Amino acid sequence: MTYLFVAHDLQAVANLCDRVLFLYRGMIVEELERNRLSDAKNEYAKALLASVMPFRSR
């Protein structure tokens, strides 16, 4: 079963999802596994993650 979970709460995303897609202006700019969020390469994804780091994933 697959769910599409759309949220601005990255803590919830990190706890509920296996993969995370970062969208900017309707385009996917980064796709990461939940346990690899700190490996973001895209500047927008990095900025989003920096705004909530540190966070804990399960």
C-alpha cells in the first residue's frame, strides 16, 4: 500500500515516510530516503532542513 503524505511539518514527514520529495515551484528538486535527509544537495532542500534541524527520525 502506498500513501502520498503532503506536509510542511518535516518532523512528521521524517517519522511517517520512507522517502521524502522536496518540491520547489511545483518541481521535484530533491528525493531522499528518510535516513539520508542530511545528505541533501539542493540548496532549497538544505534550507528547509536547516530550518528544523536537528530532528529525529524513527
